[in-house]
Amino acid sequence: MVNCYRNGDLSIRILWLLVIILSTGCTHSQFVNESYPRWGKEYRIPESETDPELVQTDSLMLRVMKPEHNTASACILLVHGMNEYIGRYSEVARYFSRHHVVAGFDYYAHGLSNTVLRQADRAQQAGSNKQDVSAAFLQQAALENLGPMRRDFDRALGKTVQVCDQQAGSRKPVFIFAHSLGALITASYFLKNQGKQDGPAKRVSGVVFLGPGFAVSELPGWRGWLANPVIKLSFHAETHFLNPHDESFPLMAFNQLLAMIVVPILDGLFEMLSWPGIRNIATPSTPDWVVDYLTDSVEEKLRLQADGWIIRRSLMRYVKTIENEIVLLRRHMDEFNIPYYLIYSANDPLTAAWGSEDFIKATLENHADNQFRLLPQSRYHQHLFLAQPSRSILLDGIAQWMSKRIQAVTLID
């Protein structure tokens, strides 16, 4: 519990956390030496579908893959996770495009929606040598919330529905496959839009959540001993900041007082570490051990280590923004009413299991088709990239759930 921390012990942990941040952030450089890995047909998405003149070279891009010979029974929009990009999902798109239209996009500050990475891709296509993309993470500086990602999601979903109807020849069920941060963006988007009578959200028949970012990280080993108490303190304070819960008055008063002290201090600290100049040495690069918790596939681990299009740094302001969005989601997650299939690992340190468990507890009864799959012995975060046979088992489970939803939607229509 947060109220058990001694001030001296907590101060030492914060000091050591800062040492870790500074020491991991000061020697980072990143390059790409090949073009962005494209898949499918590309569709440019203008800022406004009603004004074709707004279609520019830098528009949001939707990539679409469809069945070669079969008629599509549904359409899928893939939503990637934090600091990655949709180009690496080509095998996933190919698997599901056997029977469905599959689309994907890079949301704000990621992939080809990141100015630095987009310019590097153009240089590669023009025949240039490797490009320095170390500054790609700086586009996170503008993110005070996940609003820009939700706007891109809305635009991509609208275009997916449009392309889906054109490709399939009729109105087909639309599904979202959302991983990690993409799941947080997706869930918060629907909570903000599910009461509307029109818009692309009304076409969605179900969501597949994969390792959803509904909780903060719980770092393993000695790093966790240093960092986790600070992470938990920050999350606890944000959760209770000017927001009473069902608790006794003395505990509520203590939590409110603690939050009013801790939240401004940590917000100020994370903001300071995001200032120009300071952020170049205070922003941690992703440590090598993270790859060990993403997948058990040796081949995929080698790809991840060599992939220059994945952003390797996370601005501290961006990290705090994600934490705040998780807090906001948890306040209203019981209202989520889109049918879902949720997959999570019990020992995942990148998005702790209790976030998924709390979401399931709050929403499972909201729809008869809601299902979840717990991987009790697993620590891995990216389920669509696991080694065989685990990957096929999970893909078959997703396909079966989708088939059930497609049949239900077809009967209603």
C-alpha cells in the first residue's frame, strides 16, 4: 500500500529511478537502412472526406489486404502498440486476409505518421544510405493526451468501413484488433463515442484486445525494486486525485491529501525531464531485456532487435500521458458495451495482468459474447507474434470468436 512508504525510503527510490533514467538515455542513436516495410494496397485518408483538396502527400495512410479468391466475410482494422508501427504486421494481415478484408494504419507520432520516419523512408526510396532517426521520439512532446491517436483511429476506422463496403460489395461486420497502447486508444475511443447515433463506431461488431494497456508496467528484477514503488505511488495518486472512492472518510482524506501533494510534484518532474535540452539526456532508451518479454519466438526477437522503424525512446511526458489515460479509462470502463475477446498473459510486466482482470470484472456481463483468454504461465506481451504452436492456437481462438459474432450479426440483419 502507498501509505506504508517511509519518506526517506521513497526519496532514495526516486533518486535511483532518476539515475536509471539519466544513464539509459544519454548514449542512444538509431538508424534505418531500408525502406518502410509496406503491405497491401495504400489508401490516403484526407483530413476531411468532404474536401478532396485536403488530400496531401503527408495524409494518414491506410493499408488494405483482401482475399485473393474468396469473398470477404468481415473486415478487420489492426491497431498497433506503443512505439511500433503497422508495417511489421504483414504476416498477421496475410493470415486473416484469407477470409477477411484487413486494414491497418500508423497513428500519430508512429511509423509513417511520424515526420522523422516518413522523411527517412523517402530518403531510402530515393536511394540514400542509412538515415538517422534518433529524433523520432520527439514528436511525443506534443501529446498532452491520446486525442491525436483517437482522431487518427476515427479517420482510419471511417476509411476502413468505406473500403470494406467497396471491396466486399455489401455491408460486412467490422472488427478491431488492438494491441497494448492500441487497445487503450480503442477502448477510450468507444467510451467517448458509443452514445453517438452515427459515425464509424456504429459499424463495429467486436473488438479483439491483445495484451491491452489497461494497467501500468511492473518491471521485473532489480529495476522493479527501484522503479515499481514510484510507479505505483504515481498511479495511486492520479487515481485518487480530487476523485473520492468508496472508502472510509479517514482513508479518503489521506488519499486526497497524498494525491494533492504527489501529483503536482511528479507532473512537474516529468514535465521538466521533457524540456528541450534536458530531454535529450533524460529520456530512457528501451532496454534490451524488453524484447525477452515481447515474444518467445527467436526469429521474431532477432527481427525486433534489428528493426529501426520501432521508436526506441519514450519521452517522460508521453509516459505520464499514458498513465493519466489509463486512470481515466478505469473510471468509466464499466460502461464499455462493445463485444470483445480479450487475451492477456498472467506474468506480463509491460502491461500488468490486473488491468485486464479489472476490465473483465467490470464489463464481462455487458454482452453475452464477451470472452477472455488468460495465458496463466505466460510472460509474453505480443500474442500475435508468438512461436508456434502457441500462435496458431490463439489465432484459431480469435477466428472462432469472430465466426460466432459474424453469425450473430448476420442473424440480426
